[in-house]
Amino acid sequence: MRALRFVRHSALCPSGTVRRGTSSFSFPCAVSAVKVEVRVGDLVSDGGFSDVIVNSANETLEGPLFPYFPIGAECESGDVYYQDDVVDGRIHKAGGPALGRLCRRLPELPPEDDPDGPFPSPYTQRCEIGGARLTKVPEGGELVQHCQYVAHAVVPIWAGDLDLEEQNRRLSLLTKAYASAFAAAASSSSPVRRICSPLLGAGAKQFPIDLAARCASEAVILELRNPTLMDLEVIAFIDRRKDCVDHLIHEFSGKLNPVK
């Protein structure tokens, strides 16, 4: 079992200024230390250099399919995201056309392999919901300055009138997406010491932020109890939204012990 300490690097004040602060927590039964960082910022430009960045992708792995798209499953006036509003769009923009070409070379799934997938023909599915695929970051784009690999994780949409069973199923798929991203990262040809992720599901996929943060914290602790990333030193969560960061801090604070 690996040790975990949690570090709060910064929080975004209502005025837009950054307020610095640090809190540390530990995971019991230590063998080695892994630090968890949580901060407000842009995953691509504010995360420093990471061995792997986790992308919140769709099943095609080609980035956003449209210039704008509905939040969740239904589109009312104004309820849309544009490509730069979502992590998937910003990562593909920073990676340039070469990243899209790498993704399109990944093996395709037969339609029956992902019955939950929302994309009918002609959209090509390359990853099942709850899964993840790894691509190396190509030269030539901005993204290569920030990471070596991208783990494209696919999470379900939280929308509509979901009964309790369906809610639990989608929460399980969200937690599984993190585990799949960690496993995909572990398949890289170089050691992964730092991995950086957004709060998966809390944006266009419309998971309640508290539930998304709970899944994130549970997935991290599962990874540290049964590690797939043997060289891991830092797991960083970076999100533009202060409410996402606040919920992550609450979840990790409730599960980890302060370092004295």
C-alpha cells in the first residue's frame, strides 16, 4: 500500500486573483509517498509538465465532433458548450492535427462492443465508455511542452431522469474511467511520475460535482492501494472551476489524514 499526501496549491478568489495555500494529508500504512495536488487553472497551460494528461474524451477519440454541442443530452437556448470550453477541445487544439491523426489510427470498436455509445454510423468508435486509450503527444504543437502522453478517458453522460440503479451504474463507469486512464498510462514506454487530470464528468457530461469528486477520490485511493503506476509521485487535479476544486478538496480532506 502506498502513502498519499494531499496538497492544496491554490484557490481562485471571486475577484479572479489566486490565493496561495497548502494543506497536507497522508494515506495510512505508508510504503512510499504519492502527492495529490488540487488547483484552479487550465489543465493544459497551468499544469506544469506531466508525463501523462488525462483527457475527457468521447468514444471517437477525435476531439469534439461539432463547433458547439449541448450540455448533457438536451439542448435548450443557451445551454451549449463550445470547443474551447471543454478539456477535449483544448487538448486537441494544443496537440494540433497530428494528435487527431494518431487517435484515428487507434483500433476501431465493433458497434456491439459499446452498447451505451451515443454515436451511430458514420461516427467511428475507438473506446468504450469507462475505458481509456493512450497516445503519445506528437511534435509540433503546444501540447508537447506540457506532457509526453494523453490518456483519453471516456465517461458517460449524466442526463435525463435516471433511476437509482442507472445512477449507480454511471457512477461506476466514471470511477472505472479513472482506473482505465491509470492502466493506460502504465502502458507507456517510459516511467510515469506525474499524471494530471481534470475532474472527469463535471463539465459537458453533467455529473453533479459532488458525485464526480467522490468518484475521483475513490479512484485515486483504489489506485494507491493497488498501484498500476509503480513510479508515480504526483497525481494532479487541475480544473478551471473553483467549485470543482472545492469539492475535490472536501473529498480528499474527508478521506486522508493531516500530515503533522
